[in-house]
Amino acid sequence: MGALHAGHLSLVEAAQARSDETVVSIFVNPTQFRPGEDFDRYPRPHDEDLAKCEAAGVDYVFMPSVERMYPRGQDAVRIHVGSVGDRWEGEARPGHFDGVATVVTQLMLMVRPSLAVFSVKDLQQCAVIEKLLTSLELGVELHLAPTLREPDGLAMSSRNRYLSPGARAVAPQLYQALTMAKERLASSKESDASNRLKEAASTLDSMFDLQYFSVVNRVSMEPAPPSEDDAWLMTAARLDGTRLIDNICLHG
């Protein structure tokens, strides 16, 4: 959605390593925001974004208007991918993934790429897009790139700029809690998993409003035992009025 940072540019590098031409889409998508969320104030430094794309050697930037993306109105068509988008972020932000699925389908049909690169930082979004691309047989290969982090561990995000200095100082605790939970789960019995998750979550500063801290299957997004091969630990919390999400793979 723009406000590009080093994490976004790492996706550009991943695409360039796997393709002859690279297209970056920049579009703040209104259909994935709920009323009262930050659509109006979401950062839109388009000149800076274009300069970063040029410096990175991007071949094309697709920056459509809302009217171009939704010529028949934002509610003309909605795509719902099913249960993979209904839990976690789907519960916290009803309709969010319908908007994501709809706009990604639009982008794929307009640009017609052979490869799409997304970061696992938005783990559930990746699961939604993976199901979307395979179910609709859009002929697009999906490459999942790793989360890029600040030196203190905070996952890079355009929304990090919302954080006050005090909140920014404690924000890395979210990743620290994830890594602590991963270590404790690895050395615990399956029956103790719930207690290990609670212990790690309890280390978070009181400034955090924790929404979930759960082990899921990366593909289905269903709750999963930590021993499962595709198990990931996923969390979301509000900090200083800003919603942060993060995750960690339990086997890798």
C-alpha cells in the first residue's frame, strides 16, 4: 500500500532475482479498511515511493486510482476465500480479507504477472492469497519472502511510524515474546503448550493490548499443535493506538 521501507524493497529484490521485469503496485485499498480504521491517515508519500522504486531498478510502478480499481463501486464484487480468512485477523477486522482478496484478484487480472512476491510478515494474508491464486487458477506463482526486521527485532511496517517514542521503545517486546515462546515450546511437552504461550505473553509490557497469541497451521490458519511441521506462532496487539502483528515459524 505504499510508504515503502526496506522490507518492501527486499520483496523487489526477491522478484528481480526470479523474473525479467518487475512491477510494483502501490494502492491504498479502501475495501480492506473498516469504518474507523486508518484509511484516511494511512501514509501516502508517493513521490518518495517512486524515487525508491527508481533507485531499486523497478521496471514499472502501477499506481491506480480508486475509480480505476473499482469502476462499478467498491461493493460491486466481493471475494470471500472461506475459513482461512475468518479467524484471527478476520475476527478482529471483519471484511478485511474480503477486501484483500478482491483487490489482489483485480491486480492480478490487470497486471497479469507470472510471479507474485509477498512477505510472511502478514502471514494470514499470505494464506488467503495462496488459496485465492490456486482456487481461481490465475496462473501466478506465489513466492513467500521472510520478514525484514529492525535491528531491535521489530518487524518492519509502514504503521510503525504511528508509534510514539515511548511505544517504539517497547514495541520489540512483541518479537521477544515470540522467540521466548518458541524456545519454551521446543523444550516442553505438548500438554504444556498453553502454559508456555501464556508465560511468554505475560512478559509483555502493560502498554500492549494483546488480541491473540496462538499457534496456527500456516496454510489453513486453523489452531495447530506446536509439533506440526507447518506450525507458526502468530500474534496481534495494540500499542499506543497502533495495531501490530508478527509471527515466527516454530520449525525453522
